[in-house]
Amino acid sequence: MTWVIAWLLGLGTLAILGLLVVHLVVALVLIIPTWRICTRAGFSGALSFFHLVPLIGWLVVMAILAFSPWPNGEASSSGPGV
């Protein structure tokens, strides 16, 4: 009976480790484009490191970009393509 509990605990640890690896890969993929967006908007590029915070990091970054005034101003709708 104890081997079943040990096996389940080991399986849970493996699942948590897998989730951590997937989270880090996704966060690292998102850091580069978010860094560029933040610097173009006039914010510090280091803001993109919030993606490393599990579960709520991307919400923090998106909320800051969406609801705070951009230091470099908003993009105009009458750009060269319009």
C-alpha cells in the first residue's frame, strides 16, 4: 500500500515539474515581443519579466499596457497604411 502512495506522490511531482517547464518555455517566448511592445510604448522593457510570474503575470502586463497612459502616446489611426 505504501508503494502506491509513493508512486502517486512521484507522479504528482513529475506533473508539477512538467507544468513548470511548460510555463517557463511559454514565458520566455512571450518576453521578447512584450519587451519590444513596452519599449515602443515608452515603458521599461523589464516590465515583460512579469510573464515569469505564474498565473497572473500576463494579466499584470496586459493591464498596465491597456489601462495606463503610454509615455510615447497612442498610435494614430491615420498611419501610412490608411
